[in-house]
Amino acid sequence: MSQTPLPRRLPFKVCYICGREFGSHSIAIHEPKCLQRWHIENNQLPKHLRRPEPRKPEVLTGTGSYTLADENEAAYYSAQAQLVPCRNCGRTFFPDRLPVHERCCKGGSSGVRPPRSGTGSARADPSQGHQGTSRGAPALSDQAKVVRRPPTVICYICGREYGTKSISIHELQCLKKWHQENDNLPKHLRRPEPQKPEVRTVQGKPQTKLREMSKKVGRI
């Protein structure tokens, strides 16, 4: 007797503002409402926590085409850029949730180490669907399947980590934002434009390029 096949999961899209998943049809309804709510919440924040309006990322690939996974990855990292680290414990939150957390945060007592860059996430990786692991979860057993983290590249401007497909999109937006913020500074505080470090690729070892680029960016 044949077994009943499991229902196939419908394709989903990640909102570039909040990082949540929605159906491919409902995402178009959600995004305008989410952006409107983002503006309301952002305007209520202290000035030092206010963020520039998130921009919907344009997915560019070498072939001129992209998949749903490419689009979701770019949207995911766009939402990640909205996260702000807690000054006490280093965990990251959306700006509207950070003041609530900091009022009850006990600093280092939670045992959470501050992140090396602004990429800590209050949400799971979109490639893992709804099964992201929570913070402080017990260690996986030997029999449990370990999910391999996808390779990332550190932005030479802001120091955050991004996927190999979304880094080129982010860097253009990040450099534009850098110029806007730098131009608003007093003249004696303005900095020269950051230069992207040149990294030689080791033949046959593509991961070496990522590691070397991360090291060079870390020294800037």
C-alpha cells in the first residue's frame, strides 16, 4: 500500500523590512503596510536609534537572472541591516524593541558574547524556513543534523557580514549611505572615502578569497 505523499510547502518570500516570511501573493500586500508601520515606529525612536528607510534590494547575478532563493537571501540581509546591538550584552534587536530589552538587560549575566559585527539575528536564516534555532538552546546531540552556515563576506565599509550573492548589492547602498552621513559631519571629522581592499584569489581555493578579504576588512 502506497503512503500518502507529504503536502508540498508553498513557495514563500522574505520581507526586506521585517524579515518575516509571506506567501508569494500576500507579500505585495504586506510590504506597503510594513513600511508604513516601520516609519511610524522609527519616528518614535530616539534620534540616535533612527535608521534610514530600508530599500528593496535589487538582485543582480552574473547570468542576468535570479532564483527565489537569491531574492529571499537579499531580502533577509536587508532586514538584518536594521538590527541594532544592545550596549550591555551585544544581542541584536530591531530598534523599536531595543529600549524594551535594555530596561531589563543585566549585561553579561546572560552569558551571551557580543557579536564581532552587526550581524547577530533575532530571526532565523531564511534558507532554514520556520525551523530556526532559538538563542540559548541546548547543544545538538551527535545524531542531530548540523546545518552548515553559508559563506559570508564582510562589507569593507560597515564591517557587517553578508551573503556572497547579496554583498555586491549591499556595498553600493552602504557607500551611498556613508557619503550622506560623512557629508553631514563637521569638516574636521569627515573621512576619506573607504577603499575596497584588493584580494588575490588562490587558485582552486575560493574560500581562501573570502577569508583573506574578511581579514583585510577587519584591519581597516
